[in-house]
Amino acid sequence: MRKYLWPLLADNLILLAGILLAVSPVILENWGIGLQSTTGNLARLALVVSGAILILAAIGLAIFPAARRRFYSETGIRRSRYFIQAGLWVGVVLVIMELALRAFVIADDIRISSDPMLGGAAAAGSSAFNGLEGTGYIHYIADGEIYTPYNEGPSILVLGDSNTEAQQVNDDQKFASVAESRLWSDGYRLNLRNLAISGYSLAHYAGLLPYFVKKYDPVAIVIQVSLQDFDSSDGFSHDARFYFLPDADGATTPVANPDPNAGLAHRVEVPFSLAIYTSRRLKEIFPAPASGSEMSSDPISTRDSIQIQLSALERVTDSLGIPVIFLALPDTPRIENGMIHNDDSDFDYLVSQIESRKGWQVVDPSREFLSLLTQGELPRGFNNTTPGIGHMTPDAHLIAGDLLAQKLEGLLK
């Protein structure tokens, strides 16, 4: 009876592989990998068809006597044993790849905690290691809150996207941690709460600020922005957790998506580094389609977007009556077509619009970022990525954190 174990295992493995292939398009969609392009549709069809063929083959081996006799013959048993052994060796290779990725490239041990407003937030005690861009560890000391050196004193909210979440550097190198350490060394015992999440937009900040203010009772609010917040339609996407929507009076207000797990606030737990690495590479090949927007039929300019979104956010901050500091991160100096670009008129316009609004202050590290060039460095890009683009380096975080601390000290004197 034992000799029939090999073909029995092989039959079950074929069935399992078929099921995994058939449902893989659904898994990929949940991981944010778009398969809506022509190439993506062909890939999805190939996966489903391949899965169906394997499932039918496994069923056929189980129910058709002629197929069973051939499969359970001496030759079939021998081939099944080789098949299982080959699968085991593949498994060993995958385990080695998983361990290597966890040690040197990426290890995501972030657990998801349900939050009534965020929809899904990294749970307290979660952590991750990133070596795809830069090298950094990130730890969460509370649901949705990234570690900073001090966790006592009056709160200051720090809201931002991936530039503030900053998985590319260690927690103590992020500008929020740099600013907090500088404040404590200068005698200001303040607790900067880093609540950033990659992909967040101004609509998220506007929608979440009343909730965060009620929860943390802050003495000040810091909001990190860049031109990317206004060049894209993320703030108007109906697929996001929060989005801007024109109301009956013509004003733009933040609206909460009725689906608490909508958009970027919902994070899927992926337990294996190999799966995370593969999904990120597949996203580069099959990017998710552009999300729906009320304004997509009539695209607006960057400067009009700046006016609309800042005005919507201003109405929220005015109602809260708490000082607001914007950390405006420039894309310059950057490298394009082999040339270094130092100026960006749209960014200058953004800074001027923030400064013109009552109760708002701005930190603009453009001059200090430019000074890095004299040291042969750029504020963005790492040794394992393209220089001059991407997220901020530790030196850029140090500059931004010091400038932010100086602005907060001036505000709170």
C-alpha cells in the first residue's frame, strides 16, 4: 500500500496547484496588482486556464479507471516519486530565498488592527525591514503610530505620506524623530506623534484631523506636503478612504468613504517576504488602473489643485483652532535627462499659497537641500536606487527635522 503513496501525493499536489493558480488573480488584486491592461487580462486568463487544466487533470486521475491504472502503475509510481522530490527541492529553494529576502531585502511583520476611522492601521508592536530602497526599520508603538524617541509630554500631530513614514531610513533618522530629539535637547518636552501612512493625500488629513485632535489633544499640527499631492488625482479618488467632493455651495469638503476598508487605509497582511517582493515587482509590470474621480473628466492644473485642496483643508484647520505647520518637501535638486534641476515654479507657488493663509506656517528646506550639492550629495535617492529621485536620504531627514524643530520652538515660545 505504501508504494501508492507517491501517486496519491502527486494527485493532491496537482489539485492544490490548480486551485492556487485559478484563484491567484483574486489574490493579486487584493495585493493591489492591476491586471486590467491587455497584457494583464491575458495573464489573468492564462492563470485561470492553467489552474482549470490542472484541476481537471487531478479529477480525471481520480475518477477514470484507465487513467488511474496508468498513474498507479510502476512507471507512474516512479514518475510520481520524482515529481514529489522535485517539488521538495523547489520548496527548499523557496525557503532559502525567503530567508535571504528577510535578512537582506524586506521583512514585513506588520499586523493589521481595525480602526473605525483609518479602516486598517498597523498594530502596536508591528515592525518591518525595508532594503528595496535605502535600508530602514520601522516600528509601531501604537496602532498607526510610528516610533519616535520620546513618548511623553504634550502631543504634536505629524501627518504625511511615504515621505514621513520613511521606510527607507531607521526610525530615529526620520525627520519627526530628528525634530523631537532636537526639541528635547533644547528643553521642549514634546511628543511628536508620527501618524503617517504611505499614499495618504490632503483629503485624508482633512478627514482625519478632527478624529486625531479629539484623540490626542495636540498643541500643534504638522502636515508634510509635496507637489505630488497636487499633481495626482489621489485627493479626489472615490476609491480612497477619504476624498474631496464639491458640495452644493461650490466648496470642496472631505468625504469619508462608506467602506471602512476602502483604498490605501486598508492594508493586506502578506506573511512571506517572497510574496511581498514578487507582488511589488508585479505592480511595476501591471500597475493598478487610475482610480475614479469626480474631476477626472475635466483635469485641473497643479496650481488650481493647490488652491482647491488647500482651501478645503483650511476650512477644517480653522474650525479646530490649532496652529498648523506645513513641511513642504521640494523635488529639487533632482536629476532629469542627465541634468540637475534646481528650480520649480509650481513648488514656489505652493509655498507662497501656504504662507498667505492665516494661522499657517511653512518649513521650506529648498535652500538647505541645494547646499547638499556642494557636498556631492542629493537629498533623494540611495545606493540601491536611482540617485536624485525617490524618497529622502538620512541627510535630508536631518535637515528637515532640524528646521521643523526650529519652527516649532518659535511657535511655542
